[in-house]
Amino acid sequence: MNVLIVGGTGTLGRQLVRTAINEGYNVKCLVRNLRRATFLKDWGAELVFGDLSILKTIPPSLKGIDIVIDAATVRPTDDYSAEKVDLVAKTALIEAAKLAKVKKFIFFSVLNAEDNSSVPLIDLKLKIEEKLEKSGLNYQVFRCSGFFQGLINQYALPILEEQKIWLSSPSPSIAYIDTQDAAKKVISGLTQQPSCKIEPLIGKKFWTSEEIITLCERLSGKSASISYIPGFFFFFLRNFFRFFEFSWNIADRLQFSEVQTKSNKQSLDSTNWEFEPLSLELYLQEYFGKILKKLKETEYQQASSGISF
């Protein structure tokens, strides 16, 4: 079976590519930078040039495709608006999938999206969900909350490097998940008919920023330096960046952060796991174990060679 993955170089996308290939699927990746995506080709994926901001590049990539997995989204640093990619381009992708008569379309949205429709990025996700519902396609939407991998740069590294951690006030409660588990869950259900068209793809426990920091402090043996950013400051920054078209994506991300701080009451629904997903405790324990081991080895080598600082 032939699978097209859009956004294959992203945090979740690359795990979807690897897992699908391991499960025996023929994987094609729509990428705009072939050089940056060579690692996907090394894994066994076929690369095809395509840019969601250039609509005419979308239809050719769907030739012979049975399943489309859309894991792409605009980046804050992109030079075009979120609406151009997350609405216009995604709509074109859905229409092309209909013409290509794909058997299934997978889309990723945000947990509790309907409660945060005032956020531009989330509103775009909701609009695509609506278009899928009206498309006549066999589709499935996974609503995500957050991924373990993003916590390394956000919390783990700043603690190890004794840098300040900036938190919003109040802190949101998020059910993080490992991208490998998320990919395994999605790929395992490609040939199955879902019981629900829209379902959460989240971890088994909700974590606040403070709880994650406490866990990182215990595992690293170091103390964190924390500063809180009041909500009105996010509001000020968002409105400032809205003055400049080139920074609209940044403004949208800031508003996303602002609304997340107001959403401590998450969905009570949980993901139906056919396997036991990795816990955040074990994920961070493995990460800090590897880092601390490497630091000790480096210190030992420096001591043995007589290097001092």
C-alpha cells in the first residue's frame, strides 16, 4: 500500500515515515527541500518535490497513493502566512486527494480545539476538520496535546546548562506523548476503520511545567532557575508582532501560548492504547542517564590527559 506523508521532516513526521517503512508500506514524502530530507531517502522513502505554498506541486504527488498522512504545519519563521499553508494549501490537498480517490486521509489537530477557536492557528485546524467532514473522504483526525521531544530544549537543556526557564503564568496542564508511540498508534490503524473520526492522541498523564521541572531537577541533580511571564506580556507581544506581516506567524504562536495557559481543564477522553506507551518519567530518565554518563566520561578523559580549566 502506498502512503504519502506531508511534513515528513518534522518532529512527528519523521517518526511516521520510519514507522510506516518498518511496517512494510511504500512511503512517499512531499518535501520542499530535497537536501534536508535525504535522511528520509536513506530510510527507504521516495522523495518528491512539493511546496504547500505552491499549489500546483500538490496534485502530481498523489499519483498512485492510497493513504495521505498530513503532519505538516507552518513554521514561525516561514515567510508566508499560516492561512496560506494551514488552510488554503490543506484545502487543495484534500481536493487533490478526492480526485486521486485515496482510501484514507489522516490529519493532526489540537486537543480541545473547539474550546480555543479564537486562536488563529487552532481555528485553521477546525476549518480543515470541517472540510474533511464534508469531503466524502474516509478520514481520521488525531487531536494532539504535546510531545516529549519538545521538552528537551524547553526544560532539560536549560537546567543542565544553568540557564533561565521562562514560564507562562498560570502554567498549562498538558498530556505529553512520545512521537514514536504516536507514530506507532497512527500507522497501526491505517488499514482499520476507526470507531471515531476524531480522537485524542495524548499521554496517560497531564503535566504542568512545574511538575516537569521538578522531575528534571531530580534526574539531573541540578536546580532550575525559573521566571514567570505574566499573561498581559504575551498579549503585548502578540499585538506588536501583528503590526508586521512578516511576523504574523510569530504572533499566532504567541496567542496559542496565551490561550493554552487558560486551558487547564483538558478533555477527559483518553487515547485507546493497544500497547503501553512510554511514560515521561522513563523518557527523561533515559535522556538524563545518557547525558550524565557522557559528561562523566568526558571529565574522566580530561582528568586522564591532564587537561584542566
